[in-house]
Amino acid sequence: MLYFFSKTIGRLFEPIGFIWFILLIASLRAYSKKNKAQAFFLGSIVLLISIIGGTKLPAYLLSTLEQPYIVEDLSVIPECDAVVLLGGGHSYNSKGVFQIELNGSADRILTAVELVRIGKGKALIAGGGMFWEKGKQQGEGKLLKNWIEAWKPFDQPVYDLGVNSNTRDEAINALELANKRGWKKIALITSAWHMRRSKALFEQVGFEVVPVGSDLQGTTALENNWSFYPVPHTAGFNHLSWYMHEQIGWLYYKLRGWL
């Protein structure tokens, strides 16, 4: 109970919690002054923020995208020609070790490396976006390549996909690499909530895809967090943002004819 209380108070001093509290006071003040229209409007915003930031609804929505792609035992994954790791688990940091800054989706990397280590792929292909170094565009995948080759967790080769603007670029660049080596079947690693669109893209360009979801943000929140916090937090907004991003992204890719 003390932990719950301390978390609740602490959230009042975070941006979302502070804004929520100010709006709550304003709505109560409007109600006390008989300004029902303003009180209703402000109260509705307070309620919406509370639902998004204080309940597990956003995590539940995100988990519905994750569930079809959760693999609890990596040993059941069939052997593939290559393991393809999409970007999103790291970024460039000129001051970091191996110039890498890991983020909350870094278990994508752990999952991919472990799959190759246990023999589920003949090679690891690292995707990712881009960064600027000495006036030139560089691919984030090469940062992982340098790191993995230095640590040597497995003997299989590591390739990077160069500069990519989106998941479709990663699919096209991966296909070009695969065609040169006769690869067809891949284990695809990305956040489970991003897998539906990613799997469809890679299948559309011609791959046989074995999806392996990781970065289970929604599922983890459902398992580990309190069911309700009186003061909202940013996590729920992140979960809802990822959920909406995937839904809109799916529609956008459909309209572009990529799926």
C-alpha cells in the first residue's frame, strides 16, 4: 500500500499527472460556480486522460496485436535460412559503447541473437533506420553488426541492411541480400505489436516468414502493473500511441499497395 501511495503522489509531479490535476481542479471550480457546460467539458477531458493513463485499457488493446505472435519456447522455431531483425531496438549515440543507445524495445536484439545462437538461422540480418556521421548517412544495422562481431555469441555471419526509411525498405533490402544467397525462409524478429504489418510486407515481397514476436509491451503491462492508478501516467499513452500507429500504418500501407 505504501508503494502504491508513493507512486500515486509521484505521478502528480510528472507532466501528464500535473496537467490532469490542474484540469481536475478547474473542472471542480467550474462546477462550484454553476458553470455546468465548462465543468462537463473539463471533466470529460479529465476522465479521458484517466482512462488512457490510469487503466489497463491501452495495454489490453496493444496486447491484442501481440498475442498471435508470442513464442514462449524458441526451440520450437523451425530452422530458417536467416534471422531478420528489424530496427527499433537501438539508435546511434556517438558517445555510447559501440556507438549504440539501447531502448525499451531492445529485447528484439536479444531474441534475434539467441535464435541464431541456438541454430535457427544461417545468418543474422540487422535492419534499422539511419543516422548521420561525418556528413554521411549510415545505417543503424551496422552498429549492431559491429557489436555482435566483437562479442561473437555465435559463428554465423552478420549482415546489415544499410539505410532504411521504413519497414518496407527493410523488406526490399533483405530480399536483395537473400536473392544473392538463395535464401527464402526467414525468422522475422520485431515487436509483437508490429508483427502483423511486418510479416505481411515480407511475405508480399516473396519471403516465407516465421514470425517471432518480442518486446511485449502490452502483455507485460497487463501482467505486472496495478489495474488502476488514480493519477494517470505516460505508459498508457505510449501503449495507445503504438496501437494507433499500427492500425493507421496498416491502412496506409494498404492504400499504397504495399500489402
